[in-house]
Amino acid sequence: MPTIYGLVLGSFVIYATWAVFVGKDFIITEGGRHIISPFYSPCVANRCEDATTPALGRAFGDFFLLSRLVILLGPLGFRATCYYYRKLYYRSFWFSPPACAVSEPHGKYSGERRFPLILQNSHRFWWYIAMLFNIMLAYDVVKAFDFGGSIGMSLGTLILLVNWLLILGYTLSCHSCRHIMGGRLNHFNRHPIRYKLWTGISTLNARHGLFAMTSLVFIALTDLYIRLAASTWIHDVRFF
């Protein structure tokens, strides 16, 4: 299993790096569509043209690549410090440990008390940033139903919607989200609303690993589909 997870994570890192640096074919505009790749949202540079995210504008001007690297720090920081991903890359890349009851090759273990692993404890702060990205991705989904002033739907629209739902599920099922909702409450009966939220998040939390892996893979597939359609290799089929 560590080998499989290592291949999945490694493949995603390679593809994501290429997708970000290639800097083109990241939005479908044919027929009034506005379907943007999740790797390029929010878009805050001059090259974004009509893909610019409202309120953020084109803050980076002509520094398109720099804008991508800075913006992607948000989702990258959230995923890199995620409890589920820690287990995956600790076992797959650092062999710490490779499996239960298997000794690790490291001579000394200091946990997450020293640099750089102490940065893992910032996960709860990255969660707030991740929620902002979910709001911006939701805007992209809504705009994807706008076909030049009329409501429409295509295969790309549905793919973008499913991608957002998986990312939202991954974010809401996070351990930090569960803790924020009710982890510090001593008496649930005094906080009925937070208790219901905590109960709902706890149900999602049991599927956090599923959301983590499926959303990761689907982000890459969504970008690939948009890239192929934007470069006219395939046609984004419109349903209405």
C-alpha cells in the first residue's frame, strides 16, 4: 500500500507541476463557456482576461507564473499538513514507519517537535484558507453554468461541479474542521447548533481518506479535461 500511495502522490506532484508551469489552455471559452481549471483559480494576473476572479482583480499584473505559485500555496499548505496525507507520505517516502509493527530506518525519532515537521501543526490555520478557496471554486461552478448570458450545462460544467463537491467534502471532513465545530466543548447540551454541526462533520470525517484521495485524482482529471477541450483536442459536449 505505501508503494501505491507513493505512486499516486508522486504522479500528482509531477502532473500538477507541469500543469502550473505550462501556463496555457486552462479555460474553456467556446460558445460563451467559462470553465476554468482548478489549478488556475483564482486567476489574478493580466493573462487571465475574463477569467479574473472578482474582488481580487489582476493584482499580479504581468507576473502570471508568480501569481500561480503564490496562490497555490493555500491548497498546497492545507494538503501537505493534512493528517491523512501525513500518514501516506510518512510511510511512502520517509518510511516512518512503512507499516505497523515494522521498525523504521531512522535512528532517532523526534515527532513533530522540530523544524521542519513542526510546521505540520499549522494545519488548522490552513483550513481557514482552504475554505476561502472553496468559496472561490463555488463561484467558478456558478459561472460555468453561464453560457454567454443564458443558463447552460455541458460535460465540463458537470466535471467542475463534481470536482468542487469532492474538494468541499475533503475540506469539511477534515479533523481540524471537526475540532473547530465542537472539539473544545465540554457540554454539548449548551451548544445544540454546534453539536449538530460536530455530529455531521464526524460522519464526514469517517470518510476523510476517501475524499482526500478521490479529490486529489479528480483535480488532475478535471484539469486534463479542460486542457484537452481548450486546446480543441476534444469537444466539450453541451447538454442544453
